[in-house]
Amino acid sequence: MKNIIEDVKLSIQLEEKGYDFYIKTAEKTGNPLAGSTLQSLAERELIHIEKIKEFYKNLTGEKILRSDWLKNVGVAPSKKSLIKPIIEKLKNNLEKKFETDKNINEAYKIAEGLETDSYKLYTKIANSTDDETAKKFYTALAQEEKEHYAILDETLEYLNNPGDWFKAKERWIVEG
């Protein structure tokens, strides 16, 4: 039991680190797509922190989880539902000049590293516990971190090579 409590504490720290990084980086960028992506990921990190803290309180006996608690967290949101708030935020910034920050590639690589670290930790927790609630919860969190990574990867590809992105994602037909 002690190992899972330590792992849960570590996962809270990792999510807080991610939130701080995303929020600060989103504020610094002048790029609307990068800003809305990072802001949305920061909001997801806050949700993770809240849920992990609830789980931690359950483990320590401070608060017993409702019987339906896992129903609300056991399934990771779809990529589509994760992208929707990014697009909504982006709509509000379409009048701004669209430019890629010099350091946005570096920021995205750091963000992808955070998501990879979270994915690895959550997969480790899910695979090493006998607690079914922990297993399902951390499996769902790992899947969401994987989706976050994919979103970062795709938006970075779009920022750096929009033509190639459209060609790959929209399946454009090249004539000539």
C-alpha cells in the first residue's frame, strides 16, 4: 500500500508541474493555436489533479469514494472531445496575427516529455497494483496522456508544416 501512496503523490506532483508549465507557456506565446492548445491541456491537468487527490484521500482513509466515482473517471475522453475546447478558444483569437514563436518547438518538446513521463508512470501504477479501482483509474489517465501527446504532436506538425499536415490529414489529391 505504501508504494501506491508514493506513486499517487508523485502523480500529483507531475500533474502540477504540467499545469504550471502549460499555463506559463500559454501566457508567453503569441501563437493562437499553441496558446489555446496549451491552455486546454492546463485545464485537463487541473481535472487530473482533482481526481488524483480524491483517489489519494480514499487510499489514506480521509474520504471514501462514492461507489460510482470510477464511472466518471474510468474512461478517458476521446481525442475529439479534447480538441473541441482548443478549437473554441482558437475561434476567439482568429483576428490575431498568426505567427510561430521561435521557442515553440522547444516548448512542445518539453510538453511532450511531460506527457510521456505521465503516461509511463500511470502505466506502471496500473500494471503494478492489485487494486481494481487504481488499475482502471490509472489506465484511463495513461490513455488520456497518450491523447495529449498526440494533440501536441499534431499541432506542432501543423505549426511547422501546415501544407504537409493538410495533405496527410485531409488526404488532399495532388494533381499535375
